[in-house]
Amino acid sequence: MELQNPESINKRPSLLTTNEQINNFYDQGYFVIKNLFNRKEIQEISLAFDRLQEIALTLKTTQEFMGSQFVVEGTRIDRIVWMAGAEPSLLKFGEDARLLKPVSQILDINQFDQLICQGHYKLPGDKVKFDWHQDCQHRGYGDVHWKDVDGKGSYVQTLMAIDEVTLDNGPVMFVPTNTKLGYIGLDKHPNPLELFDINKAEPVLMQPGDVAFFSPYSIHGSAPNNSNKPRRVFINGFAYPGANSKQYPGYGSGRRVYLKSE
Ligand SMILES: O=C(O)CCC(=O)C(=O)O
């Protein structure tokens, strides 16, 4: 997709994210903005998650359905990819300035390709976990589908808490890492724990509406939910235009979104 330059996206909007947070993104791999979305909005997203959960539980096997990809096995929901296919009500959150402003400051551009609109449910007892990884592994870094056009990762992942994230329900753990390190090959190493210091991992505890912003080079993972309540998060991810040439699953995935001036 070609870069467009409509007048509405020429002007820089007022900045929301502090220099310290932007520095943290590159020096530590992530930062969190508290209370970015309010309870009413989180309730709306939560109801959309509930509707998709009902569908997921009827499907029982992994498949694309109604424009979303449901990664499920029986009652275990690993993830729902491009949720907005089956739930277009979620599209507006992926183009919300509260997500796009910080992303714009990080990538220094006002338009992005939205590759991810994904739900992780982590329901009690489902044992869903995410092994230590860097998101660049999933974006296709190093193969023909990815070009690091800004030389700094060209991608920002955002993760919004829908439920409270506590120590016992499988919080995302980030290992503070300077993103200059780049891809470290966790997926190719027989013992990935030799590649970083697990003792430095920081659990990110969140309230509904808090949002974490993190780099494709950030080292992170999460353990299963050991509580009796769901730990659901809503993930939206944005690539620098021209970086990605892979078609992701889901109807409308990879759409171009714009940060409009105020
Ligand atoms: O939902 C989680 O616990 C993991 C999220 C994650 O690893 C990611 O978004 O890359």
C-alpha cells in the first residue's frame, strides 16, 4: 500500500506520551499508560469478547469463521486473531488516537498498517501460556515478508487489559532489554533461558483500561492463569508502512489506519 498524505494527517497532534516513555520503549522495550480507556469502553470491549467466546466454544477446532481466525481446541481458546472480522465494533479501538498517538511518536509517522487485532482469554484452568519470545519472531523478521524500514523495529504492539491483571492470573512478564539488541534467536536456541536473565523479568500488573506499548524486540512471556477469574487482554499491533508484506488471517487485516490531527 502506498503512503498517502492527506492534509488531515500532515499536522502533528498534541503529544500524549512523555519523552521518558519513548526512551523506555527503546531502552527497556516497553512502557505502560494507566487508565487510557474508561470503564464504559472496557465494558463494551468485554461484551464483544463474550460474544466471540461463545462462537469459539461452538467451533471446537481451529478455523477461520466470520472473518476472524479462532485458534481453539475443545474448550481451550488460545487466541482469536483479527477479532474485528466477526466483531466490527472493535475496529474503532484500533484507530483510536489514544493508541495511535503514542505509536506515532514511537514510529515518527502518522499512518500505520494494523496487522493485529487479537484477543487472549486465559480462562481459569485453560493452561494457556506464552513462552519467552520477541514479537519480531511472529512478524517474519529476517525473511522476505519484513523490511525494517525505520531501522528500529518498525512495529509497535499494544496490549490493553480488559480484566485486572494480577500476579496469579498470568501477567505478561517483560525482561527490560535495549531494543538495539534486535532479534536474539530465542526460537532457535535449545535453551532460550541462556540468552537472557530471567531474574530481571518484571510482571506488568494492570487495571482494566491500562495499555502496555512494546517493541518487537522486547523479550516477554506469560505463565498460565492460576486464578479463578479470566485474564483477558486486547492486542492491537501497528507496522510502519512498507515494513510488512505478509497477509495476516482475518477479513480486513493489515488495513491502513491514520492518526488524524486534532
Ligand atoms: O497475552 C499474553 O499473556 C502474551 C501477549 C504476548 O506475548 C504478545 O502480545 O506478544
